[in-house]
Amino acid sequence: MAHVKLLDTNTINKIAAGEVVERPASVVKELVENSIDAGAKRIEIEIQNGGKALIRVTDDGAGMTLEDAALAVRRHATSKLSNAADLQSISTLGFRGEAIPTISAVSKFTLQTRRADDELGTKIKIDGGKNQDAHEVGCKVGTTVLVEEIFFNTPARLKFLKTTPTEANKIHEFVIKLALSRPDISFRFINGNRVALATPGNGKVIDALSAIYGTELTDSLLTLKNDAADLKLRGYVTKPNILKSYRSWQTFIVNGRVVENRTISKAVDEAYKSLVSKSGFPLAVLIIDVPQTSIDVNVHPQKIELKFEDEGKIFKAVYHAVREAVAGKDDAISHDLTEVAAAPETPHFEQLNLIDETSEPPPEKIFEPSKKSSQPEKISEPVKKSSPPEKISEPVKKSSPPEKISEPVKKSSPPEKISEPPKKSSSPEKISELEPIGQVARCYIVAQGGADLYIVDQHAAHERILFDKLNGYAEKIPTQGLLIHRVVKFDSWEAELIEKNLSVFAELGFTLEPSGENEFRVTEVPLDAADADAENLLRGIIEEIFAGVNEADDLAKKIRQATLAMTACKAAIKAGQELNLRQMQILLNDLARTAHPHTCPHGRPTIIKFSAGDLSKMFKRT
């Protein structure tokens, strides 16, 4: 058995680095927060190779003396507190000097600093925690920290870093949040010799948002406010129809500190829950001020998480403030929120070819369950208006569940690729022979086949049809030109990703042309996609590309499959779209010609069957 022994300082620092320095973004966070605590009004961050090669943070803050700088690179040295009691009322973002020794232990580190009253500044160099060199040097007022070759002496940590775009984006995201938390500071972020972000530092959150996301977005923001005796809340949120598929553009600031908190996130989600018809996250910048003694900032080594003394109180305050801003303060949506929920994506049936104008209208018919007769043109009264029978739930509970017409689907299975032309289903239930009866809740098609009843999810069914059609194209997806070109504004990192992957977008049916700073003109979109879906589809492709940059094998193939499934989903008929019987029949016929008619590309069932025996059991006839 090994003997107990004390670790040397260098090893201790490397272990501590594992808690504080998770990735290059962690280094940027610690250094920039130190600059903020030093009273800086201008902060510049520069990175190379996603921060793996170089991170430089320069500020015009107070600076340090030679003695203070020498202490700052030692463990447990800080200017932020004096004793344990101070931990309960921390008002600064970090403890000056806490992260410096851990960062310098895993990098080639240089600190240069000078106070306004000093003629000369101080320069300290540390190489992997060793060879400390401190001397006076001429430099400008403030502090500059240079971190090079991070994790050069811990190859196991270096190996687990993500790709350069991923690491750079993590840094970019955090700089954005810091800039929003301190609009009185001018931030400048340089990524690989390119200015990716610059804020004015005039103290106005809306101007910082405009510099980051553009005036087109900020012009449509909704303001929220909720003031109480011991809680003040203010900020901005977007309308329910302006969503993104990632939560990273939500920023929560508590007592000046950027934090992550499940209670706040859940409150925002719940406030939007009944107002949006698709998955996604609104932009939210929430600034919360509470008594310092009512929060705990020490629940995470990097202090990115925070715990409230009364989580329920915070939830209610955020929920009601966001709900009021979204539901009652904006004229564009206050007239009918239910309409907004269904409005963002309206299908275009003239593009989907669900109306056969050349065919003669079929004769009107009266539904007879026991006979198969011709199909009617339309339903005078939608089926969904019928009153449901009372106490239907109890028989259903006692009966066997309805049969699902589908193959077993694995939850983690990606959208499948169709390697050959779609074949007609060999299932004993001939989907093409089903006869539509009507529509329930403008979402489900009710059909009959022999003595059996079928319920078809119209969105899932059409999603399968479009996916198979798009996937049938071996090369570039056919496009349709836009009569009026759309100009779309992106974040700087999104614009950079688009520039590097224009060929990928072209293969997926999008023709893009640069039209300004972080702007692209959309001139062509996929043939089956609606013009209104163009921006959402583009942002979805960006997310798929970003999510796939860590996958070395078959990246293009994976992006194509995921994007086709997403395109089919967004272009498909939506819940809430009323169909006549002719459109229902066309949909069923097209579904029958697909290779996998019983599931959508995401694995959800398209059809549920109720046999005559199932119905008899439900009504207790057997």
C-alpha cells in the first residue's frame, strides 16, 4: 500500500486547473471577469485557433504594483475578500489571483500590468507553472494577460478539446453574455485577426444588443419589468415567432454576474409554452437584482451556476414578467395569441401539389360504414365539431391498446437514408386503399379500410412523403428561385460558418450571396420549401453543421440526412391546417408510395389502427 504524501505545488495547481480551466472559454471568463473587477472601461479579447494557440485579454483597469502582481500568481492570493465571512456577501465576479496560478500551470503565461500613478509597469512570465520571471517594464496603464499553448503540458486535457470552430464559438458566446451584463464597458472580440464583436460601452443594454444581433432584431424586442421591495427585474425578450433552436442566446444576469439557473430557464419556457407551435427558444436578456445574502454563488467551481434562497419566488417573478411582456404589451400579437401560435409556418398547398385541378369533382356521398363508396369533394361540417361521448376514457383503460402500424423504432436512430427508389409498402394494410372520412382537430385524418378504423397524423405523413422525395435526389436538391430575394442577418459566428460551407448550402438547395456585414441574400431555396421557411431552415442547417464539426466521419452525409429531415418537417402540412377529402386522399396515396410509410423520418408513427375488435372492446360490446 502506497504511503500518504503531500503533493508538490505544481501538481496541486494542475489539479485545480481541472476545476477552473475546463477549456479556453474558461480562461477567457476568468481573465475578463478580473478585468471587470479592476474597473476597466475597455476590454479587448483576441484568440487564435479557437483559443488553443493564443488568448490575449487587454484592459484599461486599475493595474497592479510589482508586489501585488507577484502575489496574484500565487495560490489563494486575492484582493476580493479578507476572511470566510466575506464569502457570504461577495459583490465581485471573481477572487483576483484565484484562477491565475491554475491557468499559468497549464500554459505559457505572461502578465503585464501598470497603475496610472506608476512610471513603469510589471511583467511576469510563467512557463507551465515554472521559471517565474518578474521585472519592471514600460507599458500602458491597465493589464494584459497572454495565455499561449494551453494544456501543452497536459496532453490528455488537450486531446479532449473540441474543434477550433467549437471552442471559438464557446468563447464568442461568453463574451456576448459578458458584454450584455456590462453595457457600460466597451468590448472588442477578435477571432483569428477578424473583429467578431464590438460594443459601444455607452451603458445601454439595447445598444449592446443592437451591436451584437443587429437592429432588425432589436427593433422587435419586447421590454419587461417587475419591481418589488427585494427583487428588481428588467430585460428584453423576443416575440413568440422569433425563436432559435439553441438556448445559448438567452442571458441571465443576477447582481451583475452572468449565471445559469434552471429556475429562470424553466420560468421563461413556461411563459412561452402555450404561445409557440414549434420547438425553440426565444432570445431573453434578464437582469435580476436581489439582496446579496439571498443567493449562493459558490455552488460551482467556475461560479457559472447560482442558487437562490427562494427559488419559487424567482420563478413567479420571471414567469409573470415575461408573460406580461409577451401577452399584453405588444400590439403586433396582443390581438390574438392563439393565431400567433399557429401562424409562423403556413403550408402552401399550391407548392405541395395536393389539389388536382384537372380531375372531375367526385359525386357527393353519404357515409355508410358497411359499404365502400365514392369519395366526396369536401365535408360540410368538420368531424372535429362533433361532441365526444361521455365516459369514453374508462372503457379505453380496460381495453387492449390500439395497434400501431409501425416497425420497432429506436429512439436514438438518425433519419434513415433511402438507397433505392421508394417501393410500395408490402404491409397487409394497403394505405392507398384507405378511404378518408374526415379530419379531427385539423391535425388527424380519419380513414376506413374494410372494417377497421385508421387515424393518420397529417404532418408526420406529409413529412415522410417530402423526406423520401428530397432524399431521392442523388446530387444537388432542385431549387426554386425567389421572385423577391430575402436578406437574412446572422450573428458573426454564424456568418463565418456560412462562408466556409457555401457549397454545403448549395447542395441542400440554398443559393446564398454575401450582401453586407454578417448578411446574406437568399436567391434560391429548395423546391418544396416555402419562402417563409427560408430563414428557419438556414438556421437549422447552421446548427446541424455546428453540431457535426466534431464528427470526423461522413460529416457531409450526416448533415444532409439531418437537414433533409428538418426541411421535410418545416415544409410539411402543419397541425391546424384544414384539408378537404380530396387532399386527404392524395396524401394517403402519396404516403403509400413511400418506402417506410408507417413512420416519419424522426421515427414517430404516422398511422394508428383500431380494428373492429378494438372498437367493440371500447364500447363493451364483447
